[in-house]
Amino acid sequence: KAFKNSVNFGFWRGVDIQDPKGLLQGSGEKMRHVKLTSVEDIDEEEFASFVRQAVQLNLTKGDPTKGG
């Protein structure tokens, strides 16, 4: 979701993503997001790990937008 001064990059199953650096934000039951205010905010290694984990979760648990 884009805001005036930032972008939130969300993960439907964010609560299931390993996040040793505590970069994921949110308090919902399942979803978490990374808040970006500039390109420099991106920790490329961690962000890539989040995306890989999210893909794996979708492959094993199904499409989260369809109840999977």
C-alpha cells in the first residue's frame, strides 16, 4: 500500500515468516508488512528471504487470498 511518504510491502502470511531482525511490522492475526520510506530502507538479503519464504508458504499452504 502506498502512502504519501512511504510504502508498505505486505505479506499475507507474515506471521509465519522468520524475521530475526524484527523488520516486519503489524499486529494482525496473519498479515505483516515492511514499511519503506526510501530505497535505502531495503535490506536486500532480508527482503529476498521474506519473498522466498512467502513463495514457499504459498506453495505448501495454497493461495492465501482464497482461504489457503
